[in-house]
Amino acid sequence: GQQLNQSPQSMFIQEGEDVSMNCTSSSIFNTWLWYKQDPGEGPVLLIALYKAGELTSNGRLTAQFGITRKDSFLNISASIPSDVGIYFCAGSKQGETSGSRLTFGEGTQLTVNP
Amino acid sequence: DAGITQSPRHKVTETGTPVTLRCHQTENHRYMYWYRQDPGHGLRLIHYSYGVKDTDKGEVSDGYSVSRSKTEDFLLTLESATSSQTSVYFCAISKRDISEAFFGQGTRLTVV
């Protein structure tokens, strides 16, 4: 099936540093979503993007929907220890009966050293 | 948690036995989904539902069936569990097409 290429696979950073991760696809998506998952928990939605070129912020998080509709990136500014976790990108294609059928990237494991 | 309850949270079962996982939502959302999460594969869609008694296959549907007799409940059944179905299973819901999807806390299933 189709895949999203998410990079990097893992990051080790110091508290206070900025983080950037991205997702690319060979096909077009109408929606890009970014999730965070803590150990033993389900993914939690961080940001949703619906328009090509859209730039959206949620606190220290900023995400952009690529103009080609085939990519998206997530930035985290001034990282803190609670940012630790796995970050997933997900793409969705529009469809009345398909709802939010999401294709996920493999995730970026973020470690923040105090 | 967006009003989603998965049960059981953990289960160990033997190869060849049937297993049913339940997802219950209190949000009255139209769409419900079952995903599995495995190392190296991220989350992959098994089946989804776009209304009561309306279901369709996802990317990895072989060996699984689903049923949705009420808006609030979506059941995932493994008719004859295999070791390859050892995974963490997540239920998700969304209100409408191209809407955000919200996930439950997951069910860890081990098939021995």
C-alpha cells in the first residue's frame, strides 16, 4: 500500500533546542495530520492541516501543508522534557464513505535531554 | 480521551481461538476505524465503518472481520487468531469526512 516517508526516525536533542521533522509521499493528500504518542497510550492529535500551503501553529508547535500536497513538516520550538514521545504524520484523502482513512508515517522518536 | 473506550486493554490468547475486541464511543460520531500498530510499520488501517451496518476493508483486512450494529459500538473479530496478529490495536473515531480522527488507548493482543 501507499506509504508516507517520515524523517528522521529518531532525534536526540537538548532541552531548549528547536526540532524539525517532515513527511513526504508519492501521492497527493487532502488533509495532513500530526499526532504524538506517549508509551502505552493512543496517538493524540496535535495539528490538522486542510489547505495546500497552510501554516498552522499550536503553542510551540508549527506545521505546514506542502504546496504540492505531497509533504508536510512539523516544528517544535524551545523543546521541553515533556515533548518526549513518538510523533506521527498522517495523510487523508477526501471521500464521503471513506471518512478519515489515514495513512501513517512510521514515526519520529524524540528524546529530550534536560 | 475523546469518549472512546476499548476493551479489553490487554489480552493473551492461543493460536486458533476467536477473539473479539470492542470499541465504544460516547461522541455519536459517524465514522469508526480499527488500526493495528507494529514496530516498523506505524499504524495501518484494518477496517472502518461509515455508519451502522456500513463497513469496508482497509489496508490489512485479511483475517479480520468487523460489525457495527449501533452507532456507539464497533467490534473487531479475529476468527482464528494467528501469531502474526500479535499487535496493539487502536480504535479511532471521526465526525465527518476529512475530519480529524481521535484514538482510543489501545488493546495489546498477544497470540501464543
